[in-house]
Amino acid sequence: MGMFLEYDAQAIHDNIISRLQEATGEVLPEGDERRVFAEALTAYMLAVLADVEDVAKQKMLRYARGEVLDGLGEMYGCERIEAEPATCTLRFTVPAAQPYAVTVPVGTVASTPDGFAFATDSDATIAAGETSVDVAATATDVGSEYNGLVAGSVNVVRSALSFSATVANVTTTDGGTDGEPDDDEGNEAFRQRILLKQNAVSTTGTEASYIAVAKASDADVADVQVPDLDEEYRVVIYVVKAGGGLFTNVELAAIQAACGADDVKPLGDLVVVQNAARVEYEIEVEYTCSAEDEAAVVAAIEGDSGAIDAYKEWQDETIARAINPQKLMALMFAAGAQTVEVTKPTATAVTTGHVAKCTSVDATHEAV
């Protein structure tokens, strides 16, 4: 039985068999090819009904996905944040200085040995008497997997050049994003922004309006808080970056420009965007696990995306969320710890405009 269509699989099956037996005047035993056909027809009809139910449910924001969710967003002027390519600076070097200038053409491709490729954004000229030139480059594909390639990693020239040269990135690659999914590990980033945007269609400076615009302005905005006017009668919008990082002044200015646009704020609002102030804490924890499962439990607790990382994401990406060691314990128990003793952090209130930030982790364990 669905939300919009009421149907029962067994009832449909029995009805088809009954009608077929009435039409033929025979009782159709198991294995009869006509009964087999009827059972196949039942499965097909159930699949059609399920598809109709799904189409109907996708008219609702809660259940919409993919292009249907994009369409609902367009109704409120809320567009999905697209994936972006990573960037870096490449340095092309010739074996020896030449008496004439040589040019690395725009679009020249360099990559890591395993194929993460970047193309130059413009022509770059190695002047006569020089041996190298730096040039900005952009990944040939979008996605965060192109981030974090340290200097020297992009070292294979993939394009044909009219001269001999080597290449290496001189900056760590960054800036690549995966775009905005329908749902983001329960946060429902795009879906939630559409819901907020429904409350933001008026330009009266509502809290929901400012939150919606701030989140739409930068894919790295993890949380937004808009408290009452401060003592200077300003609308101060506090933001926290995904991963608990700080936005640069340039990034803050871009968010402020979006929130302070004429079609967003009322005439009298003075909008200021700031990083949420940090309330630093440390993690110091001891736990036990079974000797048999030691490797798996340690990885599930201390490894990448393990319980401790999950706790830091939960704790450090929500403004004014009190520091809660009980949450850390719960995540560690769920990951397989038998006992957990948390020395740090201790329960601490986090006030408006502030966000917790983990500065160090010291986790030890004993296999028993």
C-alpha cells in the first residue's frame, strides 16, 4: 500500500487468477502456463503501480530527487550548487636557458602518473635566458578527488610541445567540489535549502531568508546563525565552514555581498557576515576492545571517517551546539568499543555566534 495508491499485492494476484479461471472455465493448477503468465502479469502490474506511486510522491519536496528536485528548486529560484574543478599552479621548466622565448600553449595538459589531469588556463612564455615559467591550471574534470595533490605530484606532460620540458605543480591542488547532492548524510543540503527558500521569497530580511541566501552563496557553508540585532543594530550573520575551518576575508565578503543584495535585505538592514568565534576543545579518550576485533575497531574509531571524525563533524559544524562528550562516547560504542573513558572534552556550553573547534586528538586503546 502506498501513500497515494492503495493496492495489495496478494489481492491483485488473486483477482487476476480468479478472472482468468472464470474466463477459461478451468481451475489453473500450479505450473500451468496460463497461470505462469498471470503471475508474470501480476508482477508487471505491481511494478507499474509502484512507478505511479513514485511519480506521485516526487511531487512532494520530501520525496523528490534528481531532476524533479531541481524543478521544485527552480520554482523558488533555488538552484543546485554545481561541482567545480580544482586548480593549481604549474611550473614548466626547460633543461637549459634558450636564446629565444618559447611558449607553453593554453590548454597544455599535465597530470599525475595515475591520470589526474590539469590544463593550463592561458599561454605561458619562458623568456629568453630563463628556464621556467609558472601558469595557472584547472582540472580537466570536476570533483574533490582532484584536491590535495601536493607540490610535485602533477609531473607528467601529456600534451605535445615543440620543445623539451618538465612540469610540476608548485601549489597543492584545491578548490574542487563534488557539487550538491539531493541529501548530504542526513543534512539534506539542497532539499533543506529549497525548504528555506520557500520562506525566503519575501525581501523582508527574515532569518530563513538570510540563512537560505548564505547557504546558497558558497557550497562550503555548513551552518548559519542569524541572531537578533546586535547593540549596533546590525544584522550579524555567523557562518561556519565545512570541516570546521574559517572562511577567508574574500569568501566572507562574497557571502556578505549575496546576503546584502538589494533584492534580499530590506533597506534599513546593515548586514555583516562573520566567522563564528571558536570555542576550542581537545579530545583525550581511552577505550578497550576485543583482541579479536582490534584492527577493525581501531579503524572504525580512529581511522578516516571513523567515530572520532564523525564526532568532530557533528560537533564542529553547528553553531551554538554545546560540547557534548556523551555524543563521542555513543559513537565510539557504536563503532565497537567495549568501554570508553573520556577525559576531554568536558560538557561545555557554546553560546550564540560561537562554534566548537577540536584542536587535538589523543586516543589510546587496550585490546582485552
